Amino acid sequence: MGRMRTLLDGRGLLESPRWYDDRLYVSDWSAGEVLGVDPAGQIEVVARVDSLPLCTDRTPDGAMLIVSSRDGLLLRREDDGTLSTHAELGRPGWNDIVVDGRGNAYVNGAGFDPMAGEEPVAGVVVLATPDGTVREVAGDIAFPNGMAVTPDNGTLLVADSYGHCLVAFDIGADGTLSERRTWADLGDGTPDGICVDAEGAAWYADVPHRRCVRVAAGGDVLDTIELDRGGFACALGGPAGSTLFVAAAEWQGMQSADLVTPGSGQVLAVEVDVPGPGWP
């Protein structure tokens, strides 16, 4: 494993890192901005959405989809930079998104508002098909967070932060989820954003334990990167696909006026032994 370097610093709550077309894209939830960051650290604001959470992913044709949580909408960034409605999710309160190779977008959300101090209610995963149709495809997940699709489009992994595990579903040809199972029991691990690598292992970022952990199916720990602040999400990318990008910040709590210490948001980059699978 290589030496960790700081690609981006001085931001707010950074989340949803995605490597695409030689740049890292990451969302600054505090600022309501989606940023494009090149390997030298040059920044471009590619979208502004007043939403918290604020997560993104790409369709197979390269279009950026943005979850506008407060409006209950899934937005699509057009070539001219404008935003259009891709699908209507309904109620507010959505969190992460991942898109499979068929263009099916999976979006999850908790069943309660933790920032308002509400009592926990299990969350769901909905499917937004390319034609904009939305339907619920999974439920009863304590706190659904990061998600990833395996490169064969066969399996959806969902990080259950409150359940301390990664949950797996088989993906059907029509996008339906089935055969729910615990893919990895993480013990005291609290998974947030996740990604998979070319060997079929998964990296998960952990806020309370300030680390990023690589686990095999079943939960065996293969590698750990210690951080000096909470790890919110991770993604593999870079020119060789073997750079692990970690979004991190100093967590202050759900009921804090600022969820993270202002200016503590960073994107860290470290070379790892196993690259990403090349897709997604």
C-alpha cells in the first residue's frame, strides 16, 4: 500500500466519490455542490443542488444522476449543465444511489429523519428504471447507506450502518432484488460508503471508528486504513484503477448544527494492491 496523500481539503461533509473520465467526482453536502477534481487537485463545480444528503452516480451512457433528497427527485445532469427530472422518488429523505449496467438506478433511504431526532424506523431501496418508473425493491434495512453493484450486474451490496453488516441481493433481469443475505458481518463496524474491487472484496468507510476497511465475503478483514477523522465513503479509480479515494471529515453528530467540523472535509488518496473491477 502506498503513502496516503490529500487530494482535496478544507471542505464540508464530503460524500459519494465516483471516478469517471479521468476525474474524481465528489459531493460536498455542506455546500450543496457536486465537484469534479482532477489528479492535480483542480476543482470544478459541476452542479449545485440544495439537498442533504446529496449523492450521485453515472448511467452507462455517462450521464450523471443526482439524488435531490429534499425534493424527492432523481435529477439528470444534461450536457449543457442544466438539471432535469429523471424520476420522481416521492417523499423526501433519500440517501445513496448506485446505477447498474442496464441503467437501473437503485436509491435508498432511511424510514426516519435522524437529524430531527426521530426514533429509528427501517429503510428501503427503490428502483428507478431508465424510463423513470419507480418501485420499492427491498425493505427492512435498519439504516441503508452506501451501495455497490458487482461488475457482472448480478449482485447489489447495501451497507446497513445500524445493522453493522453488508447485505447482498441478487439482481434480476428486470432489476428486481431477491435472495437477500448477509454478505459480510462486520462486528462493530459501521459501514457508510462502499466500493468493490477486482477480487470481489469490498471496501467500506467507517465514521465512528475513523477507518476504511477491506473485507471479503463473510466478513474476514483483509486490510485496514486508519484515519484521523471519520471515513464517510470510498471509491476505487485513478489512471490504473488502483487508487482508493476516501472522503473523510470530523463528525460532530446528527443533532449538531454542523454535521461535521467546518473545513474538515478531505478527499484522501492511497494506492492499494487490488484495483477496481473497471466497472462501475
